[in-house]
Amino acid sequence: MRKSARFTAVLLLLLFTLFRSFGQTGTISGTITSATDGAPLDGVTITNKTTNKRTISDGSGRFTITAVKGQTLLFTFVGYTNQEHLVQETGPLSIKLAGDGKGLGDVIVTAYGVKQNKRSLAYQAQEIAGSDISETRRENFFNALAGKVAGLMVTPSNGAPGSSTQIMLRGATSLDGQNSPLIVVDGVPYDNQTLNQENIVGGGANRNTDYGNRAMDLNPEDIENMVVLKGPEAAALYGSDGASGVIIITTRKGAKGKATISYDNSFKWDKVYRFPEIQKEYGRGTNGVNDDLATLTISSISSVPLYKYFGARYAPGTKLYDNMHAFFKPGFTQNHNLGVEGGSESATYRLSTNYLNQDGVVPNTNYTKYSARMNGSVKISSKMNLNTSITYTNSKNKKAPKGTGSYFLTLLTFPADEDVTDYKNADGSRKIAGSSGTTEFDNPFWDVYKNSLNDKLDRVTGNLNLNYDPFPWMNVGLTSGLDYYSQIGDWFTHPQSRTGITTGGYYNVYEQSTRNVNNQVKLLFRKKFGEFNNTLLVGFNNESYLTDIQSQDGSRLYELEFKSINNTLLSSRNSMSTTRQFRKARFFGNYTLGYQNILYLSLAGSREGNSTLLSSKVDKTPWYNFGSASLSFVFTDLNALKNIPWLNFGKARFSYGTTGKGPVNPYKIDPSFIASTFTGGGYSLSVNGSNTGLVPEFSKTLEYGAEFKLFDNKLSLDITRYETRSTDQIMNARLSYGTGYVQKYINGGEVTNKGIEILATFEPIKSRNFYWRTTLNYARNRGTVTQMPANLPTFYQSDTWVAGNLRSQMFEGAANGNLAGYTNARTTKGELLINPSTGLPTNNGDFVTVGNRQPDWTGGWINRFEYKGFSLSFTLDIRRGGQVFNGNEFLLYHLGLSARSVDRDKLVVYDGVLSDGMQNTATPTTNKITVNPLTMESYYSSVAANPESAFIETVNWVRLRDLTLAYDFPSKWLKKQSLISAAGVFITGVDLLMLTNYSGADPSVSVNNASSRGFGGAGIDYGSLSTPRGVNFGCRVKF
């Protein structure tokens, strides 16, 4: 009986204890963010000190752990100060962790969206805040990066609305491939292609119009931050996509809390303020004799005669017009952003809209863009969350042609004693000076108003990110992205225009449809065993790209100004169909082992298959392997270095990796057919020969460097050295016509890029009311063609052969930014050779190196000052050295319009020897022939005497890229009402000032659009509008 009672008592006690423990069981959830910038922290360890249970925060900083009132939670994360929290309630927690100054203090997004603390990274990764980009108010956010990123070369094609911009990181690794970095938005590659004009019927080379680069479709206000990855590990993980670097963009997301509405606007005025210098002392004529119809044909520029200005001085009282300023007008841009965001602990949302309207400084040009973006996140369960977004963009670009025969070059050579605004007859027809409209270029106003070019774009992008945490140490991520857009455009040439007279007018129309699909699955494991932290990433990525272009042109217009293909003569019509389709599949993995948060070893690799390397004729593998190994050592955590007062943090890093690139275009392995562009259609054998032995370009990169935080964390320093060797260059080389082909893609050769990058950030003042942060960056890259493919003597980019005998051309031992052209002939002793019959220099008649477009070094100086509600920020972009071809001056000089030609009344005797057969003997004939430039115009007009090399300039510049002064109204001013929670005003200037030794208008332009391969048309200034100066005024309001 007593035993039974005791048993019953024990059973009741156990049940009571069990029920009590059940009653105490509960879950606590919350979000962990950085106290510095509010960014969610992924991978924070949360420990219940009472029960010793642990969990880890997810990619959104969210966590859930078993805990009840009275228990203590411990939050630990590398690089942040530990924090304890006593549970007092069951509601959601909001934890903010502060950096400890020992681990670089923040987390950064790396390859495939994985968030890592900078302490563990063994390669350079530079982060740019979205606000630093959006506050510049630039239409194309690429242009906002100039001077801000070490080693990034930013080259806009020109200053017109909707123009494309080319960017390169650490130089060109491919001689004939694309060198632009991969753009990734919220984990999904973002198409940044520029339409290649060669794929349009009648399109020709990529130098007489521009189609924009598609990254300009992004709204800068939607960018939360940007990470620029240049190191071997990131390149190896992304395979061929990341061979030229990666720019990872994270967009703004909704925040929990009540709905808020934000609105901002800006109104910008642009003005062109830099022009080539033109003489206005001598008029049209020949050898000092006036002749208003005197012309000169420079065969290396154009077959159309141009006015030449070798007449007498303008007579006193002659009315001279300022045609340059009469043509250009002030540009005006308005930009409006409206956003709504809010949410709860389980779901957030953000809707943003943008309207941009930019009237250019060139008459009849305009760029308009509408965009709307919706993103949301849902916490499906304590272990699963979903993030998704969709963006729609609509843009219209009304543009002007560029290059030879376009408005800009015609304006440069327009007679100063004629009014450029007088371009039409009384009946509205084209006004010409001579008897034939085919032998003179169109008046600039006629060109921009009557010869029109238009592009229209509709684009939809969407992505879905699903994350599942089956265990605290494991994450499963699924990402899917779709990018679809349709771009249509036309090109109209008036029947009375120079090129339209013989054809009866011309009309070209095209439609490009692009559909890109990207799918990715990844598994991420984080587990600590004793003193060892282990992180393993494995996954698979599949990409599908399809671009289809349909184009048609015709001539013999029935109605003069009606733009329709049906308004052309049926027998004159041509059509062209171009399809570019390829797929990639990639397995990737990355293992990082950390010891005591001091030493990190990382191994990464990918195995990629590329359909552009497949063959239907031979057994050929499309699969290739890339990999990397890296080491990071936080040496200041060693006991011997912990107590150095001025050294707060120090890290050494080393990495080595491989990557590669396939052909820039598909269908190069097997024989292929191309669409016939003539009436009747059909297909013909391609002029490009096949090559079943083609393999990817292969790059090996070594990078090492160090990072420091000094003087109580006020000074941060990052130093990097790197070397990249790119072998098996893929090049579309020219063939002997005897082969039956014109070109063929081949492998071979080697390009090396070596450089150093330094990034320093200093916070000299950081008080309650005043803050000053200054950042300096420095980069020096040396790219060299160490070996030519297949022992070819040379290779050139035909797109760049625009002005004279000057082009982008490579030789063994030359720089990969090499410029080649003609130069003056010299004796074996280096003496200038003189033509005995003219007294003028001769040229060598062959292409040789005349310049190197690579700068000696580039730099940037970024400053931000904050005082109470005021903030002032500015960016200086600095360049030292590197050559630019001043093609505009080349044209003006040969026509007698250059300011350098005003001293033509001075007699000249060239210092040299006569080319009389004795020039290379011990007794050459010294030149004593006197030349009178006033009566001998060939002193200027002779291309042989004044070759392209004479117009190469070594360029330095300091550019004030952007300057912003802003004021946020104090919250106490807004307390009296409940509608507006925050408000501010700002003024922003862009490209306000350039200090340079360059004699032309703007050395930072390109003769081509951004679709050009290799080094592109950067550093060739010919027919391109300089970047205008702009001033923005605007306000921002939050409700």
C-alpha cells in the first residue's frame, strides 16, 4: 500500500514537472541587423544560455529559437560585438549588432548571393552604396561609377541621350571578345548587351549610331548596394560569365511596419561647354585664293568632298556666325520616383515607379523611360521564406546619327560666314550651296530633323528566390529569373538628303526579341566543429539565351516623309534574319575552412558546359573546369599583435584561380549558313570558316594583398596586386581568299594584365554634429600582347577604322589598348625623310604602333561631409597618361580649320634629309627646301606629310564627376503635422569641371558603341559629342 502511494506520488511529481516544462516551452523570433547600415545579418549564432540550444539567422536576418520569459539569448557573429538579451516578452525581437572594429565590421554579398564577413574573403571586393549612385541623378548608372571603383574604366560613347557606356575591370583580357563584367541583380544575371549593328540589314559597322547598353534600363533609385568582385574565386565560381569580373547589385526591399510613401524629383539643365577649337581667320579657297566652292576629298575619311579653308583672310566687316552655339541648345531632364513600402514580421512589400524624360542638347533628340518594380517577401514558415520581384521598363530613344557625315562633323566644318540655321528653302526643301546635293554633306539641322533614328523598348524582368532552412546549419536556395524584352527601331533617310538623293530615300526597320532564362539551385552548409568553422556551398546553374533580330530596308520612297516599309519600292527591299541562341550549364562548389576566425582556406570550382562549343560533326566536349584556391590570414588576432594601439585590424590574403570564355557568338564550330539580305531571301554559305578544334580562352589569375584598419579604425587601407594570363585567345582572324572564306575563329596567343590597386578610407572627424569621410583609390594596369595567335603578324578591329589610317590593332609585344596608324618615314638614324619635290615629310605607308590607350594610372577622390541636416559630397575622377587619337583635330587640320593652322603666313623649312637615295648613307642630303603654307595648302592637307601619329595626344585629366549639396529638414519642424515624416532638398552637379591638357573637346568618348569587342573604340575621339555639364535641383518627401 505504501509502495503504491510512493509510486503514485513520484508519478504525479513527474507529470507535474513535465506539464510545467510544457508550459514553459515557447518560441521567440526576430530579425538581426547591422547597427551601422541596417543591413540584415546572415549567419548570426543565437544561443539560449539556459537550455544551450542554438540556431542561425537566415539570409534576411530572421531567426526562431525555443525560449521563454526569463531566459537569456546570446547573439554572436564574427566582426561584431557579442550581445545578450533577456527574454521579457513573446513578441518579435529586433536586434542590432555593432561592429567590433576587428573584423571589417560588415557582411558583403559574394558569388551566388552568399553573404560573408569580409574577414574571410581572400580577394578584393569593393562595395558601393546605392545612395552614392542615385544621388548623382545620372540616367545611366554606369556613368556614376567613374572615379568610385578602383580599376574600373568607364567610357561613354558620347554625351547624347540614351548613349551606351562601356566598362572594363582591370583591362582587356580578350583581344576579340567581350570584356564587360557580368551584371547580377538579386542573384540573377542581367542582360547588358548593346545591339550589334552588323546584325541588321544595311547596318554596317558599329560606329554611326548607338542603341544604348541595356543596364541603363535599371532605375538607380532601386539599387540598395553594389559589390564589385574582381578576384579569382568569384570568377571561377561564375565560370565564363565572370571571366571579366562581376558586379553584384542588391535592390531595395520593403521594411516591416506601417506603409510609407516616398517621392523624389529632380530637374536638370545640361549644356555643352567643350568644343574643338576652330580658326575663323581664313575662308574657303585654294592656296590663298578665295573660292566658296573649293573642296577637298580625304580618301581615308570620306569619298565625299569637304569644304577646304585655304583661301585668304576674311575681309574686314565679314559677318561670322557662331554656328556651334547656334546649333546646340540647353538640355532639360526631369526625373520622378514614387515608392510605397511596408509589411509585417511575416511579409514585406515595396512598389517603386520611375518617370524620366531627357531632352538632349542636340536638337530633336529625346530619351524617355517609364519603369515600375514590385518586390515582396513572405515568411512561409519559421524555416522557409520567399522573395520575388517583377520589373517593367518602357523606353523611347529619339536620337541623331554619329560618325562620318553626321551632324557633329558637318557642324565642325560648316562655313563660319554662313548661317547654319538657314537650312531650308521657302518650300521646305533642302538648301544646298552648290549645284548637286550629293557632293556636299547635309546641313546639321537638316540631318537631325529630316534623317531620324528611333528605338523603342519594352522589357519585363522577374526573379524568384526561395530559401529553406531544414536545419540551423543548412540552407537550400532556389533562384529563377526571366528577362524578356522587345526592342524595335527605325532609320529614315530623307529623299533630299545627300545619301537619299541617289536612292530616292531610305527606310530601315528592325525588331529584336530577347528571352533569357536563368535557374539556380544551391545548398549552403555552415557548421562549427571546435575551433573550426566550415562553410560549404554546392549548386547547379542553368542559363538559356535567345536573341532574334528581324530587319528590313527599302528605298525609292513614294511619299517624301512617310515612314513605312510599304512606302518603299518593292524591288528595292532587302531583309535579314539573325538568331543568336546558346545555353550554359554549370556545377559549382566552394568550401571555406576557418580556424579560430584567424585563418581561412577557401577552395572553389565549377564545371561548365557551353553550347557554343558543341559540334554536330565531330565528337567534341563542351565541358570545361575552372577552379581557385585562396587564403586569408587575420594576423592582428595573434597574441603578439593584439596590443598594438594604432593597429586595430590587419589581414593578408592570397588567391589563385582559373576561368575562361567561349566564342562571343554561336555557330562558329561547324560550317554555317547566313541569311541572304537581297530580294528573294534564302541562305548562303557563311564567309566565316568553321573550326571544330576551337576551345575556350583560358585565364589564370594570381592576386595577393593586405587590408588594415588603423588609428582607432579611422583609417582603412586595402592594397592589391594581381596578374592575369589569358591564353588560347579566340579571334576572328582574316584568311587568304584562296580558302574560300574571309575570316575564321581561331585559338592562340597570350595576353597578360598586371596591376596594383589601392583603396584608402579615412574618417578624420566623426562627432555628433559633424562627420567627414574621404576615400582615395588608385589603380595601375599594364596589359600586353605577349604572343599573337597562330603567329599572326597583326590583328585589328575593323569597327575602329574610322578616321584616316588609324585603328585599334595588335602586334606581339604591344599593349592591348594599342593604336596603330601611319607615321612619318625616317632614316636608319632616325632623321625625318623629306620629299625632294615638295619639301614635305613622307610617311611610312604602313600601320605601326602610334599610341597606347591604357592610362599610366587612374584614381578617384570621394568625399562626404555631414553637418546637422546638411550633407556635401563630391567625386573627382583622375587620369594620368595614356594616349588618345584626336580625330576631330585630324580632320580640321587637313581642311585648314584647325587653330594650329592660323600661322600659315610663316615660311617653314623641315629639319630632315631628302629622300633622294642618299638618305641612309654617310652623307645624306640635308633639306633646305622652303615651304610657304599660305600658298601651298598641302602643307596642311597632305595626309602623307601629316599622318595620324601627329594627332596622338598623351592625356591627363581631373574631372569633377559629381557634386551634391543636400539638406534634410529637422524632424522637429515636421512634428506639427502628421502627413510628412521626412523631407529634404538637394542640388547636384554632374561633369561640372574638367582640368586637362587635351586639346580636343572630351578624351573620354568612344568612336564606337558599346557592342564593339576587345578594347573597343575608347580613346578614339572622332565625331562624338562631349559630355555636357549638368545641374540638378530636386526634393524628396516621405509620408
